[in-house]
Amino acid sequence: MPKPLVVGNGSLLVNLDMNASIRDMYFPHIGNENHVNGRHCRIGVKVEGKNLGMVSLIGDDWSHKLGYQKDRLVTDSYYRNDRLEIELKLNECVHPHENVFIRKIAITNTDTIDVDLKLLFSHDIALYENPNGDTAIFDPALQSIIHYQDSRYFLISGSPYFDQYEVGPKGTDESGTIKSGELNMNSIQVGAVKSIISFSQHLAAGETKIIYCWIAVGKTFFEVKRLNELVHNTTPEKIMSYVGQHSYSWVNKEKYDFFDLPPKVGDLFKHSLLIIRSQIDNDGAIIAANDSDILGRFNMDSYSYMWPRDSAFVAMALDITRYSGTAQKFFKYCQVLLHDHGYFLQKYNPTGTLASGWMPWITAEGNIQLPIQEDSTALIIVALWNHYKITRSIENIDSAYHSMIIPAAEFMTKYRDPSTGLPKPSYNLWEEKRAVHSYTCSTVYAGLICAAKFATMYGDTNLAESYNKAAMEIKWGIENHLYDKELGRFLRSINPRDETVDASLYAVSQFGVLPPDDARVVSTMKSIENILSVKTEVGGIARFYKDKYQEVAQYDPEIIPGNPWFICTLWVAQWYIQMAKSISDLQKAREIILWVTDRATETGMLAEQLNPFDGSPLSVSPLTWAHATFVLTVMAFVEKAKSLE
């Protein structure tokens, strides 16, 4: 179940599912240490005389409508149970500077009689992602439940104070068993623990009452005690108002012009910026996605890593929307990651250590090989030049010039086949095949052009000439070795030869190897549209022909070449934007932008993929790269439209 709601502040990130259950809580880094890790921290309601003695968990027989407050990273969701005649309105947020997650629950009795009810919250927390070795206690001085182990403390409290509680061992029920709603008031448990709290309320017919519940997170008891006092003293209502205003001001600091695009595009654009920021660690790492549901479908691993490939595009989106301070922190994070031979490896943890990977360091024949996708190295240099163009701050580049730009450029210059001028084999951007790829070659061409511009800026004429020369040799190699005259389009790769039509072939024009109206580019892009279009009502563009990743069923590849991806569909829009000579030429790009907008979830999330039959989100959600590509495409559309107008 992809996550429809996310709230965070760069060190605490909380994911909620459609049933108001907390499913992920990351701390102290975004993407690192998920203390819930896909388990269910659920909400239940028990109304005296209506539940047959059992608690009704949200999701059992509740209808719902999920959303966010406009331009705010504050949820705004509604739940109703017709049988109980109870409505809940939930607002949730994380303080922008303090690690505290706050929930506001407005409970309405829609019956014509008075009722007594209990609102219960279960907490299935495993600190350090380890279900063993925790302690949960009730602290009578703070009137709070505290889960702790070593330097991780989670304090749970509310206003008014909860009147019942229970701490005990984890059960077999992953939802965190609430059972009858009668809590046993056990005040301490060690090992694999859970906790439940309950708020009792009397509601007259038609009456609404408000309950606040919060989780303060820190590395010491004194830190969570301070946060708890902060919430009580400031009041949760004022904090929630502050959070809303803070995120509203953050996303509206620039007055974006959306030309003739409808308001819903602008809404998703700004919401995408908020979602992007929620996926970025305060120490600089841009995380691909934080959705624990992928664990069962991704060999028990996740997307909670920094992929240089994804992050480069996200950094470009941040820069073009004038959030360059966040992008600058990312580039500083990257400087210490570059291998001493000048390349980035597959992916990294938010803490800056090497992450898990599946690229072998040795061939089947026993030969040593570099476990890299070279486009990652090139794209970071491209993104850094984009950062400089926008900020015009040479001080932002000084520390990276000798530590990252030159080593990366030297590697890209030397790691080439002298017979073709092209980069030597590496893994493609989809991390599946090792060869000499058109996409990789195009990004390396662009990376060397940008490195040459940096060298010129610093007066290193010889280096600039060397990098430009290498780039021109790569361009020649792309035209002469990767374009197939008989097919009339670019190949996916050579060494080994691969004729598969791949959406990433858009890179030949996107990264400036050839102009967008070059006949070879046009024929390639038309092949992408013709062969990779998903021919169902859902529509969209697949990654490549016969893509099996996250396949939902076996289907005819002539109708469904693969699941539609937001980023691949938007790449086609970017090419149409490049090609446009008049406002009317932008119509196709406009249609794609609207297609993306209409296929975001009701809460404005863009997943990695869509189900080709019903358009539901597949794989991780949200995918940071997808939101960044939407932002980049909308900005490119508006810029081109204004220039043509």
C-alpha cells in the first residue's frame, strides 16, 4: 500500500497509510533508522453500546477522504463510520525545527443521542529497527508513555491526558492489538514491546471534541522531556498553526508563473516541492523514496538511499525553483563520497556511508570491473554547473573544484575506449545491464562540457581543452557507433548490441549531443512514443520494451510494453518543449503535464510507476525523482511558452 501521507522536517519523517496508521518513522536521518518499518500503529474507536464489545479500527468499515491543507505540509483527512455514527477529522504535522509529530483529532458524534466513547492509539515501535531490547514505561510525572533504548527515546502524550494505557509484549497481530479497548494499566515492559493509550470522552448528540496526541523523538530523556514541555507550554494548536504557516511561506516564497496551465497544475507543482523537501535529510542527502512497503518486493531492501542519478535531477529542480541552499548542502554531502579514482558508486546511506548494492565487482569470467553506472558521476557535475549558473556564487564551487569536479572529469576523460571515443562499459541508468549505453554516453558528454566550463572559469585552459576534446570524441562516437541507419534510430547500447527501444534515449537531445530537431533524434523519439506508449485507458510511457519490473500480470507487450512511469512520460514532454516553435507546438507537452496531474493520487503523490489497468500507484510512493521531473518539466514549459509568446 503506497503511502498517501508524509510529513517531516529533515530529521524526523512520518508516513501514514490510508487508514491513518503510522507505517514509517525515520529518525535521526531521513531514510535511516525506520523505527516502525512497515508495522501498523493504528487508531481505533469504541462507542459504548455500538461496538459489540470490540474496538473498530480505522479501515475496517470506515469511509475516508485524504488530503493536505493547501500549500501546507499538514494533513487534512476525514473518516466516517456509519454504524457508529462517528466522524473523525485528522490534521497531522511535524514541527519544522523540533522533532515532534503532532496529531489533532476532531471527533464528532453525528447520532441523535449522547455517547461515551474511547479513542485508542497503538504504537508498534522497534527502536533502531530492532524489535528486541526496548523498554516501554509509563512516566507518572510526565503523564506519558516512553519507549527507549540506548540513545533513542520516543515520548507519547496527549491533551487532554490519556486516561488509560497499556505497555506489553508485541503480539502476533501486526496492527498492534487493541482488542476490547479495556487497557490493563501495566506500566513497564522490556524486550519487544508495544504500547496503547486511550482517551475517554462523552459527546452529546452532534457535539465535536478535539484531542491532541503527539510523539516527541530525541536521543536523550531530557530532550524528549523538553519537547513535551514545549508542546504543553506553546499548545499543540499554536504549533500546528505555526507548522502550516511555515510550510506555506516556504513554498510560496517565489511567485511562480504557470502561464496558461490550469490551477491544479500549480497546486501539484507546489505540493511536489513540499514533498521533495520532506525526502531530503538535513545533512544534505536527497533520498530516492521512503516507503517500507517496497521491502517485500525488492529483496527485503528499500529505496531509502541517495542515488546520485536521482539526486542530480532533484538538485536541478531545487536550483531552478530557487531553493539553492538545500541543493548546496547536497553538493557538500557529495564531495566526501567521490571515490579516489573519480567516480561515484551506486548509492549511499543518508549518513554518507556506502549503501547496499547489486553491481558485482568482478565479471563472470573472473575479471575485475568497476561496479558503477557512469551517468551518476556525470550527472552530479551537470547538476553542479546548473547550480553555479543559477546562483553565480563561485564560493559555492571553490571547495568542489579540486575535490570533485577535476577528479570526476579526469575519470570521465580517461575511462574511454580509444577505438570509439566512447566511455567504457558500465551499468545503465536502470542498473540492469552492463554495456556502452546511449544514455550514459550522452550524460558523460554533458558532464565533460560542464567540467570544461568550470576549468575555463578557473583559468585552467589546458584542462578545459582536454575535457572539450574528450566530449567531442564522445559526440563523434555516439553519432557513428550508437546510431543505426537501418533502424533509423539510436541503439540502447553496444558491446553488447541492444536494439531495445528505451525511454532514456531522450538523453541524446536533452543533454545537448544533438539538437532536438535532428532527424536522428526525431525518429528515435517517435519510436519511443510508438513502441513504449501504454495502449490502455491509463496511457503513459514505459521505461523500455518488455519491462518486467513490478509487472502486475502477463500482458501483450504490443499493448502494454511495461508499466507507465511518470519520469519517462515527462521526458517525452520535455522533448516536445524543446521542439516547439510556436505556442500551438506545446499542446502535446501540455497534455502530458495534465496527464501526470490527473494521475497523481488524491493526496498529490507521484509514485514510481502506475498499474497499466487501473492507474493505481505501483512500487514506491512518493518517488522524489518523479516529483522533481514534474517540477522541471513545468518550469521548462513555462519558460518556453513565455519565450514564444
